[in-house]
Amino acid sequence: MAHSANTLDELKVLPTPKELERPLLVANGRSIGWISDQVAAIVEGKTPGWWWAAFIPSLLLLAMLGAMLLYQISTGVGVWGNNHPVMWGWDIINFVWWIGIGHAGTLISAILFLLRQRWRTAVNRASEAMTIFAVMCAGIYPALHVGRVWFDWWLFPVHNSNNLWPQFRSPLMWDVFAVSTYFTVSVLFWYMGLIPDLAVFRDRAKTKIRKFLYGLFALGWTGSNRHWSNYEKAYLILAGLSTPLVLSVHSIVSLDFAVSQLPGWHTTIFPPYFVAGAVFSGFGMVLTLLIPLRKVCHLEDLITMRHIDVMCKVTLATGSIVGYAYLMELFIAWYSGSPYERFAFLNRLGGPYAWGYWIMMGCNVIVPQLFWFRKVRENLWWVFVISILVNIGMWFERFVIIVISLHRDFLPANWGYFKPSWVDICTYLGTFGLFFTMFLLFMRFLPMIAVAEVKGVTPQADPHDPRGGAKEGGHH
Amino acid sequence: MSTHSDSLKVEPLDLSRWRDVPTILIFTGLVGAVLGLVLNVNQFAHSWLVAFMFFLSLGLGGMFLVLVHHLFDAGWSVPIRRFCEHLACLLFPWLAIFFVPIALLAPRLYGWMNVADPHTDHALHAKLPLFTKPAWYLVAALCFAAWWFFSSRLRHWSLEQDKTGAAECTFRMRRLAAIGVFVFAVTLTFAAIMWMKGMMHQWFSTMYGVYYFAGSAWLTLATVYLITMVLKRNGTLAAVLHEHQFYFLGSLLFAFTVFYAYIHFSQYFIIWNANMPEETFWYVIREQGSWFYVGLVLIFGHFFLPFLALLRIDLKLTFWWMVPICVWAWLMHYVDMAFNIKPSISPGGYPWMWAWLDLSCLALIGGVLARVFLKSFASHPPFPIKDPRLIEAMGHRHPVASPISGGEMDETDELADVGAEAGGGAR
């Protein structure tokens, strides 16, 4: 080890070259006081015109959702396009799609927290909210597709009057537990993270009603050492509990398909492939939401280009994993020698729904590869368009898995062509109404950026950082 | 602060008594392997393949860590990157040389190579032209060529940066990694399919490449953790290591403990639940005789034990706790490789009477690779001395405020100066 000794003697730590310097997570040297003011301004200021312009159509779509659900409940599942041989159609596609979108929030708040990824602080709150609202949208479908919604309670392990128990061996049953647990923990995590910021809003409130409501939900937070200590411990524990949930929910959703014997569904790679796809679509939606919001809410110094850059990279990584899974499915369909497997995949590539398969491949595998280029990652228009294409591609992934696998099964006499009904389409559009209504209300009344957490990643918060510490510590 | 550091001070690790271990391994291994080859060629071929796939995991895992380091522009992993590059460079020529016996004895390992007319075997016929001898050798050649190219180029630019400190080297390595990660995924998958899954060519699973990858990454992380610990304790890397290297390695080891179990359970569960004979037979064979108990060892030893052992953050930083776990990881990965490979020659259970041959092959390959690794390590700087991210890895100007922002509560105490950091971190 003679080399080592010489090396250590000569060791001089060089400064980071300019082209490799990491941009600050809060740009333009903003003070911690500015961070509070800027985030609070969204809630405390006058309701902007753009908010109404977004809220009113969302509310109308939500009303349409209500009407569609009422119509479906009063008439029956027959109003949907589901019919032999495609007995699972848009209901399950949209369920899986929304659940997938709900994966980025908990990944950002739990897994990236445990991995000490400090950039998460600016985007975690909005992503968690997105998760909760997406899971709400998703939850509508399984509740309704049973047909007689008044029997939904049979899904829970409650002894009913016919002496029946749920089928515990069914993945649909596991979905009930997985999704409801995920929703509960996500809400808890989200709410707990909100507490210090709600206290800030309480202290800044100018009206009695605001003071009362923010104070009520701030649970008496004073910011004492004891509060912070308990808070941080709880945060760590919740992060630990949430992490397996990020994996388990979509794994169980994948088992809805994989435990069957249907070619195109029965494949061992489904659980990790679904999880990667869910994170991929979740980040797609986070980018879709945050790119316009950072502009209209003047949050460019908090959700910086560095944040966008990192999220593009996560999208690229997960998109590539999904691409690996697509290709592996194709390869093993050939490798297996099973004529049914081979047919199922040839039917995807060149059958009546081939257009759906190629949209999926284009949007999920090819388009995200543009994120390899820094210029694309730095151009918000490109990023925004690609993020929307990711959302579209992931919807088509579920379409490919469900509709294409079902529409041509083992007996050619059974083959058919699925078309959604107008109720399918309007219900799906209606879920956007629910999602955006909830999200717009959230950003108008709650801190959409985790103020306390973002302050913790500023140079001012670090006494050893030459750019901050006590020297430039902002006023508050 | 001084009290805190003093309490953590330990005697530098004396490795001199271990110096001859690789040589002993090589000679005892060589004797055993030659004897095995003479006594039973088939047994030798299988024992050799298990040992080869085990060490291939290490080379590929090293390559994976280097690739993701560049792709994610990581800072913390700079001090450990150099020896990961050496691990990756074991792939060529050394592991390629160790592949020669497999190439020569392939017909004894892969039954499909002995089928006179592949058209009479549906599973084989369906895989034409991939499952032909020329294609099999071509795949092997392409895999090693790709591994040689990427491992050597990545180390080349890393060493080049030791001279100049230029950011351009970082960008070159990043570009290599961008292409390399795709090549890595494809070659690893093909290696797992052609060299392990292909032993029972009727069987198929889309998860198999991921399965081998998960185990390989787990083994490599355990090895990297162990090497980092040793290099810190003997003073080689002490000046550039910080607590977060151990935190991240420990966390990744924990994550891959779960990931491997998740992957293996998913594969097993989906096959078991569908209950289709063309898939289940692979597991049915592995439930015969003592293979059933080997399966249980994997469930408890590969998952539950390390899972529970790695749960606590403080224990993930403790030398005496982590060393046995890392050694255990080696044992478990070996058991996993044997579980995949050996039932095709010993369907009734693990062949205990040939255990000495397994150990001999392992010792021979391991001994040679250890010598090569140590030689590479000694002849180059032990870490990338002019990497622009080194300062970040060492904890200087590493802005940490609270657990919420991504640090830990008392970390600021360790950031006072370099001297204090040298003793900080893992114990």
C-alpha cells in the first residue's frame, strides 16, 4: 500500500470546477423570511383570475362525474362499454392509471427522505397532495365496478347476513387492503408534514376564522425543541412505514393480472414493472402540475431548474426500466415457445389495437430518452410536453395490458373489439374534475410547499456553509 | 468534540497476517479442483459454474455501482469508486479466463447442446437460432467484449482524472455510463439466461435477469461495505471517508435485501399461483430432498436475518456488527447460486460429498481474483484523488441541518475539521 501513503501525503482537495457546481436548492439567495412570504402569498393573497379559470371547469367536470356515477349506480354496469370478451375495460384501466399517478408523492416523501435526497423538500408537499387526490379518483372505480355498490362493504372482512366472507385468495381483495392502507398512511404523512406550516399560517392569519381553523389543525404547535424532536422522530417512522407501501400497492395491483393464466397477464416481471411504471407516471404528473404552477405562483426560486432536472432524470430512469420490462415480455414470449404467449404479443404488435401498443412504446420508452439531453431538460416546454406524453403513454400501457390481452382470447369465436361508451369517457373526464378541484382547493388554502423543510436546505440553515450560516441568516 | 472522537479511536487494523490468504486459497483450490476434474468431470463443471456465477456477480455488481455513480452524479460514493472500478475490471480478462472451463465443458452443463435434432424438442426448437452452439459462444463473447470495453474505459478516465482533475473526464465517464447502463442490462440478462436459466431450457421467467441482478447487487454492496470498513480501519481511506458512505452503503444493502426477497417472492408466488406445469417444474425440482431446506435457508438467511440485522441505523455503522453480516451475505449468495445451478445435476438434494469440490473451485477463483484486485488496488491511487466531487464526499461544505433536510441531528459536530472527520462515521 505504498501508493496509498504517498497519495494521502499529497492529497489536496480541489475546489469544484464551475461546470460541476451544484446549483442551490433555493435560488437567488432568498432569505428564509422570503420563503414564508412567498408560499403564504398564494393562500393569503386575492384569488387570482387563473385560479377561477381553472377551478370552474374542474368543478363542472366534477359535477359531470357525480351525474355519471348516479346514472351508473341507478342503471347498472351495462352503461359502460365492458362486454364479452373485454369484461374489464376503462374502469380497471383508469383505476390502475390513477393509482400509478399516486406513487410519486410517497416515493418523494418517504424513500427520498430515507436516501437523504434534499431536493425533495420543494416538491414533496404538492406531490403528496397529488397522491391523495389520485388515490381518491382511483378508489371510485373498484367501488363502482362491483355493480351493486350497496354491497361494497362485503369487500371488508365483516361477517354478513349470508354467512359469507370475502375471498381472501383474490388479489382484488388484497387491493382493498393495500389501497386503503396506502391512502391512510399517505394522508397521515401529508397531514403531519403540514403541522409546522399550518402553525405559520395560523400566526400570520389576519381573520378570526382563519386563525381558528389553522390553529385547530396546527394542534397547538409552538415550534419548541420538544415539538421538533417528536416531529422528526414521527417523520422518520412514517417514512419507514410508507416505504414498503410504495412497493406493495402497485405490486398487488399487478397481481390482479399476473396471478391469472392469461397470456399477456401471467408474467413474473409484473410486480417490479408495475412499480417502476407507477413511479414513472407519478413523476410525469408531478412535472405536468408543477411546471405551470411554479410560473403562475412565482415559485421559480423554490422549484428551481435543478428540481426539474432531477425529476426528468427519475422519469428517464423509470421509463427505461419500463422499457426493459416491455422488451423482456416480448423476448420471453418468444423464448417460452408457448403459442398462446407468442400470439398475444404478436397481436399487440400488429393486431387491431397495434396503434395502442405503439403509442405506449413511443410515449413510455422512446420519448423519455430525450431527457438524456441537457438542453431538453432545461427547456420547460419540452419537459412539459414530454410529461404529458408520459401520462398518455402510461394510460395506453394499461389499455394494452387489459384490452389487447382480453379482446382475443383462446377461442377465435370469442374475439371482439372493445369500444368505450360515452359514460366511460365522461366518467374518466369527471375524475379529472375531482382531481383538479381538490388540487386547486389544496393550493389555495394550504401551503403547497413545505416551508419549514425548504428553509432547512438553504445555506443560511447551515452554520458551516460559507454562503450562509450566521452571516447571511435571513430575517424572519 | 474531543471526548467524542477519543471514545471512537481504535487501533489501526493490522492486515499483515492475512497477506498469504489468497496464495493459500489458490493452491488449495487448485489441488481440489484438479482432483475433482479427474474424479468427476460433470461435478467439476457444475461446481465451477456455481463459483463462476458467484464471482461474476461481484464483477457485474462493481460495474453497476460505477455506472450508477456517474449516472446519478453522486457525490458520496467518490472515495469508494476506485475499488469498485477494480472490481468491475475483474470481468476481463480474469473472469473471461475463468469462463474457459465452462465454454469447454458446456455440453455437460447444458443438456440442450446434446439434443441431436432440435426440431424434436419443442422448447429447443422454439429458441432457434439462439439456442445453438455458435449463438451460445457468440453471446458469451459479446458479453465479455462489452464488459471489457466499459469497465476498462471507465477506469481509464477515472485514472486520467487523477492526473488532471479535469471536469471533462467526469463528463466522459458520464457519457460512457449512459450507454453502458443499457449494455449492462442486456448483457447481464443474457448471461443469466444463457448460463443459468438455460440449464433447464424448458423453463422461462421474465423476472430471471432482474433476479440475478438483485442478488449480484446485494452481494457487491456487502463486499463494498466490508472493503470500505477495512480501508477505513487500516487508515487507507480514513481521511476521505465520512459517516454518510457507511450510512448509504448500509441503507442500500438493506434496500437490496428487501428488493431481492421481493423479486424472488414475486417470481415464486406468480408461478405457484398460476400452477402451470411448464413453469412449476423448476420449483418442484427445488422442493425435492434437501433442496427444500436450502429454499428455507434462502427465505430465512437471505431475507429475514439480514433484514432484522440491518433495521437499526446505528448498527449499520458498527464494524463488529456489519462484518459478520457481510460475510453472511457471501454465504447466502453462494447458496442462492447453488440453488439455481446444482439441482440440474443433483435433483435429490445438495451433494454433500462434493462440497469440497465446490469449496475448491470457489477458493481457486476467489484467490486469484483477490490477488488481482489487491495488485490493482496497490498500483493505483486508492481513491479518485482529483475527482471534483471528492470535497462533497468528505463532508466539507455538506450542508446538513436536520433530519428533515436529509441529515442527522449531530452531524454538524463532525464537520468541524478534517481531523475530526477522519475518526467520525462508522465505528
